[in-house]
Amino acid sequence: MAKENNPMDSMRNAIGDLETRFDEMAKAVFGTEAFGKVTGKATEIGVKAQKQMTDQMSRNLEFFNMPSRSDVTAIGERLMSMEDKLIRIETALEKLLPADVKPAAGPKRTRKPPSKSKG
């Protein structure tokens, strides 16, 4: 009895052949030294373009007297440094205070609120 042709088998074989041919073609194109040089050059051009764009944006912000990203980052780092120093100062001051003295919570209230009168 003759083997029946299954349409799914034919489809799988066709797809397998296409994958094989595409793989051979890709190796022929992407496996060359010329392709490596071209992609390297394209990457280099992209990096240069990005640097030029960043420099131009920085000059534009400077022209309008606005901070650049690096300026804002530097300010943030300085603020974090100051916060760390303040925490160390507070800790040192707390160690200097006697144990029975608590720091004042704020100024004393000397003024009394007005009394509510009925009528």
C-alpha cells in the first residue's frame, strides 16, 4: 500500500528547507570580514553622533542658562554628601549630651489662645 502524503509533513519539510537556505545565506553575508568592518564603522559613527548630540544639547542649555544633566547629577551628589555629614554631626552631638538631658523639642509656648466667649 502506498504511503499517503500528509500535508503537514510537506509543510514541515518546506519550512526546514527554507531555514537551511536562510542559514547558509546568513553565514555567507554575516560571516565575512567586510560585514564585521561595516558594523564596526556603523557603531563608531553612532557613538560619535550621540556624543555630538550630547555636546550640542549641553551648549544649548548653557546658552539658555539652564543646568545640564551632569550639573543636576553633581548637585545631587553634593546634597547626599551634605546629608551624610549632617547625620554624622547629629550623632556626635547626641553622644556629647548627658544621658538625662533631652534636646528641646522647640520653643516654649508663652502665648495662650484666645478664650471662646459665648454670645
